[in-house]
Amino acid sequence: MCLIVHTLRSKAAWNNLFGLNLSSSKRLFEEPLFEEPLCSKPPRPIISELKANVATQSLVVRWQVNHTGLASESGDTYEIQIGRTVNLIIVHNSKVSGCPVGSDSALTWTWVSTLPLQCADHSVRIRRFCSHVDPSDWSQWKTNYGAQETVDRVWKKTKMFPYQQVLKEGSTILFCCVPPRGVHITNMTFNSTTSYPLINITHRVTAIAVHNLNITQASGSGVYSWCEDTTEKRNNYCSNFISFSPQRLANLSCGTEDLRTVTCTWNPGRPANLYEPYRRTHTLHIKNSGEDPIKCGEWSCRFQAVPGLEQYDVSVVVRNQLGEETQSYSFNITDRVFPVPEGVRVSPGVTEANVSWVVRGNVSGVELLCQVTADPVEPRRQTRQAEAADLQSTSMHQLCNGGSDDRCDVSLEQLSPNTRYATRVRCAVNVNLEGEWTQPTLFTTYPLVRLDVWRRVRLLSHGQRNVTLLWTPQFSGSASSVKIQGYKVRWRQEGHQWLLWRDREQTQTYISIGPGQCDMIIQAVIQPGSSPLAHITIPPVERIESPRSVTRVSGSASGGFHLIWEEQEAVTCGYTVEWCTVGSGVPCILQWRRVPVGNTSVSLPAGDFKAGHRYTFDIYGCTDEGDKLLGIRTGYSQELKPVQYPRLVEPVRRTSSSVTLEWRYHEDDHSHPGFITGYLVTVYEAWSQRSPGHVPSPFTKMVADPHNKSVTIAGLQEHQKYTFHLCALTNAGPGPQTTITVRTQTIPSILLAKILTPLLLLLGLAILLCLFWKMLRSCIVEVFGYPAGMNIKPIELDHHLYETSERLRCLKVGDCVCSDIEILSVRPTMSERTPLIHPKLPHLSLSSSSFTTIPSSSSCPVHPSSSSFMSSSLTTLSPSCPSPSTQHLHQKGYCPQSPTEVWDSSVWTSLTNISYVPSMGAAQSIEMKPIRVTDSSDISSSPIKLSNLITSEPSEGPQLQSGALLENIDGYITTDSLVKSMTVYMNGQSH
């Protein structure tokens, strides 16, 4: 006896560990319990068979088991090695456990190779383990030889593997090239575009590894691999196919139409991507019968029912080169009967259709449930189900028995008139409505024309009335055009009846009736089809109520109307809302809308209305005596601003602080584009009363009552102009303005004060002027007067000013130097009155005691009398034409002074500008030339400017120096008369 140690291992664990596919006709352990006996060395295993499956690239190993006294139930452990090429390179090593079953003492094990078996030799050996330390000897190597040349068959070109096989999507495949002897591989590509690194299997065989195969890489003819060898030929290629493993079928079900033929259907799942002979196959097996397997299509399988067999156990096997999947299904054939109706007929009406059919087959005595549908061609659907059990009184149960020639029928109701339908029928046993539908049968329901009738009543004298009867045809469906032949109009009143015929183009008629109640009926005449009678009742005159108050309504946000009213108990047949499409103007195109009984509101769409138009809605209630007026609504779908001007009433009443405006305006006029809600008065102060750039601030006054057409604006200023703008208002805003300007009145006392105040001020000013006139005159003369006899005029500037100033150089800016001007006055005796001495004559010496100094009028100090003087004769020079012989420049710093003393015409006068007297030494004396000055009235020549004041001779006496300034000049002395006087004396005449 051996001591047994139990060890548990699962099949999945072994497979994950060794990557094995262990299969055998013997019992292999799902959770094998093998024993490791502590015994002597076991015998060597013997490999009895080694087979290669090229399609799956697998090796199947079979070996014999020799227990040698050990119990067969203990199980055995074997170590298996796979060696590749003649060098027996170990590429796989794993341990497996198993125990033979029955009398057979052989075990089988399968190994799948990633390298095609044709690429190299693969050898297998096995040894048995009885304990961890005492395994058996290895068996002999068993070899499966790859593709190779033989003496009888010599290769002419390189072989490639795998060749025309189905490869699994997502897997990694080794492609190899086996060249003839003496030829070597230089390059390998996959799908003609990608080169892969070469893997040397032997000294001749080369391979490449392609990872993650993708179906998108394969075209309709598969994928290609290429080999290039030392013969420099690239014509060595092979094709393969990429696909996926079979999938388990979904929604497998079976049924029969006549209990003779059974049909099974399913959903195959992912569409197949390969064609014959590599396309996947479907095979049906009836497991509880001895029938042969049945080849099926991609989606269904059809076979003959097995006589006497009701319960079926079937399985469908999906298989391709990558594997197989099986789906099973069980059913009772009597529960899966789905008879197919035949001979479907339809008899249509206006709103209904009668459908009939026949059920054929060996289904006698079976109760059927049939479903009928009528599907409109338009996007609408109606479905009716007819059940034999529900139609017992109509023998639906009998009509639907299989094998009978009687027809099953059902009536479909509530169909739309003038509509095209497609009807289908299917039947089944019990409640399993899974049978096939019949082909659609088309039919069209008949047209239906309904008339919507309304009336307008106008009361005449003596109770007579004129009725305008209006109607609009309403068509249902659109399968075909409906042609109305005409209309029949009938009315009854007080036992009398009348009939009118109107053509199809007419939609109204005029009827005169009496004061009593009148019933009117109108019907459209069409063929084929029908039109129900339209009825309306006119109540008697005494039952017609007077119009009720008008209620204003506003349009909805979308521009339509939503009308609401109170429910009336007397109303039995609904309500009617009446209005004119063009508003309340004339002519009126009457429109109306029916509202079912029980509803007290209606929404009218915006497309029927225009903004700025007033609409009036009359709401009628339908009673047994006719339609009665319940209320009136009026309003605008959208209000606009007013378009009419208010008309002011003149003259305007005004006071010193207020203005009252009155106007005329028809606020209830229906032509207004909105309800008049009031008036707006805007007041501006007149601009003429304000300074430029000042914008007056307006103020407004609102009149909220549209019927009040006057307003008083108070708090105004007296005697002020105001501008008033008046306009009407709606909810949309103000309308056009009427403008008027009004001046407020003035208070008399204030006006008198405003007039007298300036007059009194002017009078007082005049009195003051008279009292102080002499004092004021003396001040004016003192300030603005000139000495007597002096002719002082303003400088005359002409176009030669610039030229003159350049010659004189007298316009340079500089500091003003004060000068002293001394005037010597001497009264000669009669003996001394001699003619003036010519400048060419000898000098006349004058006594210094004869000179008198005139005070200076400027701010410059006045020098005392000087002992040396210089006489000068003045020559008149024009500023615009200075003579070169007389042009002298002013001395720099010259500040001319104006004399303030009137000269005496009888004295000798000499003017000396000390600043112009050149420095001649302290002892040097300057002789002056006396000049006789006569009365100033004799001086009539044009004045000479001080800027042109020079000596009589340019070379004698003092001259004006260059750069002399003309600033602070008080005036000019005219010397023309002096020159003339000097000339006369020189000629010996007396002036």
C-alpha cells in the first residue's frame, strides 16, 4: 500500500499556469484529485500517437498509462515538454494531471502552437511523477515534421505559412518563410506596406510576429504577407483571412403555421465578414429525436415536424475555423402555432371599414386570436383587435377555425374620412401574437364634408327680419380632392317650409323671415361620400335681448386674443364667438368660432388680427330656442400710438400766474389705434426769455380722464411766454402734439412801478449834471484840453511807416531816459526887433539872463537855466518822404516832453533839449539862433513830428541821435510858420 497525499488543483489553474488545452475521451479532472504515492520509481510513459491539426495549428498527444499496481483512482501527474527544430529547443514545458476511465489506459493532451507547424519540426516527450523526487524516465521524443523538401519534390520558390487560413482577430500570429535549399530570406512584409523584424527559427527558416490583428486590415480577399529572398524576387506571398470567433445566438424561437412545418428564427449578432468556404455555418439538432442535423441559413432554419412529437428540444450550433457556439431552445409545438391569414378584403366607409380574411391549414378546433391594424399613409395610426372569444354572437370563433372556407371579419371604426390606409392581419393561438403579418392591403375611406353654419340677423319694421345665412365647408383627410355639387337650404317657420338650392361656389344666402322662431338646415351634396345636416335656430323677436355692456380686453403677448366669460346654465349646445376680420370698420367680413359646451374660454391666434385695429367680439350661447347674446368684448391685439391731433379752443384763458387749455377730441372713435387713456400737456418757458445756451426745463401735467378735455396750469410767472404741447395718450405712448404759445398777463401796479423807476432815475441824473456842470467842464478841459496856439494832431500812419522807421531807426525798444526841455522867452525892445538872422549869418549871442525855464509836464525833473544854449531852425519834413539831407536819428534814451505853458507871440523863444546837446566840455558855450514866433493862428502848415526835428544844417548844431525812442511822446510842434517867417525876414519883408 502507498501513502496518498491529496492535492486540489482546478482545470483553470492548470491552464493558466501552462497554457494547455487538455482534452481526452477519458475523464479529466475539473478539480482533479491526484495522489502522490510514496513508492518506487514509476515506469516510463509510451507515446502512442502524435497528430497535427494544421487548421488549428495544434498537436494532439496520446500516451499509454501503466499503473504497475497503483490504484487507477489515484490519478497521475505528467510533465510534458515540446522541443522545436532538430536541436530540440524547449518551447513549452507543463505538468498535467489525469486518470484514465474505464478499460482504456490512454490519456490525450492538446497543445496549440503560435508558430505554424509547417515552419519547423516539433517533438514531444513525457515523464510521469510518482513523487517529487522519483519521476519516471522521459519517454522517447515523438516528432511532427514541418514542411521540407524531399528528393522526389524539390521546391522552386519559397513557401510561406500559415497559408489561406482564418486568423483570430486581436491575436498575435507568427508568419514564416521556408526557402529552398541554398536560398536565404532577406525581408518580410505584412499587407505589402509594413516591414517587420526578422526572427530566425533555423538557419533557413525566418519568421515575423504581427500583433493585434484587425479586421479593418483585411480587404475582401484577405491579408497578404510577402517574402524576399536572395533570388531578388518578390513574388513569394500568401493570403489569409481575419475573423472572429462565433457568437451565441440571441432571441432563438420556433413556431409553425400549419403544424406541418416548423420554422426557427434567431438573431445572429455580429455580421459575418467572410464568404464561402470560410463563412460560418449554422446547424440545427433535434436532440430528442434521431433526426439528422439540419443545415440552416444565417437568420432562420426550416424543417418538417416530427410525427407524434409535441415537445421539441433543439440546439443551433454556430461554427467556423476559430471555434463554435451552441444555443438551445425547448417548446411545445401546439403552443407555437401562428397561422397566416389569406385573402384579405376591405369594404371602406366614411369613418369605418370592414376587413375579412381566411385562415388555412391544419388548425381545426384551435381557438385563434387575430390582430388587424389600419395604418394611414399619413403619420397617424389606429389599431383595433378583434378576438373570437369577444365576438361569440358573431361566430368569430367559428369563422377563424383552420381548414374552414368561412371568412373571419372585423369592423374598424373611428377612421378618418378621405384617408388612405394600409391594413394587415396576423393570427396566433392563445395570446401569443408572434405570427407573421400579411402583406399590406390598401384602401381609402370616403370623403366627409361638414358645414359650419352661422347667421346675422337684421331687424326690420313690424317684426320682420333679414337673415344672412353663412357657412364654411370643412373637409377631413387629403387622400383625394372632394367635389361639392351644391348645397340644399331648408327652413321652417310657423308650419311652413321652404327649400333653396345654391351652387358650390356660394357660401351664403339671404332669407327674409317673420318674428317667430325659425329653424334652418343646410347640407352639402357630394358623390361619393356624405355630409351631415347642419342646423341653426333663429329665436323669436321677443326673446332677443338688448346688447349688454361692452368689456374691454387686451391682446395676448403673441398678438392674439384670449376671451373668457361666465358659464351659463341655459346653454346646452356650446358657444359662438363672432367678430369682423377687418376690425369694426365697414365693410365687415364676418368670422366666428365654435366653442364646445362646458368651455368658457377661447384663444384666437394672432394671424387673424392686425395691430392698431379695434375688434369687437359678440359672445353667443346656444340654447334650445337659438343663439342668444351673452356679452360683448372689444379690444386691440396690439395698441399703437394715437394718430389724431387734439384741437385747441381759442382764445386761451390766461391770468398772470395760470393758463387754462380746452380742446376737442373724439376719444371713443373706433378708428383710433388704441384706447385713449388720457392727455399729456408739456409746458416750456419761451427761449427768448433766457440767455443763449440755456435750455429751459419743461414740466408736464397729466389728464387721466379721457373725457375731461380741459386743464389749468398754475404757478406760472407773470408776463412770461410759455409754449404748451398737448397730445392724446394710449397704452403704447403719446400721439402727435398740438402746440400753442401763450404769454401770461401782467399786474398793473407792478407795470407802473417798472415804468416810473427808470424815469425817476434819469431825471435825478439830469439834475445832478446841471448843478455840477461847470466843475465837471473844468475837469474835462484840464484833462483833455491842449495849450492855446498849439496844433497837436495824432500820428499819421501810412504805408511808408516801415520805411521811415528803418531809416530813422526809431522803433527799437529801450529804456526811456528823461530829458529837460528849457524854453527861453525874451521880450526885445523896439530897437532889438531886427530881422531874423539867417543860419549862414554870424551867430547872435544871447544873454543867459534872458531865458526862462518852462516846467516840464512829464515826470522827468526840470533842469535849471543853462549857460550854454543851442539855436536850431526847424525844417518841415514829411514822414513818408524824408530828405536824406535832413534825416537824423534820435539819440538813444530821448524822452520828449510836452510844454504846458502858452507861448507869447511877441517874445523870442528858444527850446533846448539838454539831452541832445553833445558833451562839449564844461567851458564850452553853445550859441543859439533866435527864432521869432508869431501868433499861433498863422501856423497853418501841416505839423512836423518831433522825430523829424533837426537842425537847419546837418553839419551844424546838435542832431537827433541814432536809436532815439518815440515812446511817451506827448505831441508835436508845428514849425511851418516859423520857417516861412524866417524866409520872409531873410528877404527883408515883415510877416
